[in-house]
Amino acid sequence: MLDKLGYLPFAVSGGILLFHLISPLYEKTSLTLTANLSFGE
């Protein structure tokens, strides 16, 4: 579970690193991502 992803903005390099962390796990395990932002934000 990755929590509070929307708490602070990501730099582009941080987003790329997060993608490289999540993409190999996508088909192998369950993932939960949360953020404290509403859908409009």
C-alpha cells in the first residue's frame, strides 16, 4: 500500500521512479494507492 501520494508534489524524476517501482508489480501483486485529494484536485 502506498499512502498519501498526493500530499507533496512529485518532480518528474520522482514520477519516473514511482512508475519503475509499480510497473513490474502490476501483474504480480495487488496494489493500493491513496491520496488525500478529491477527484476534482
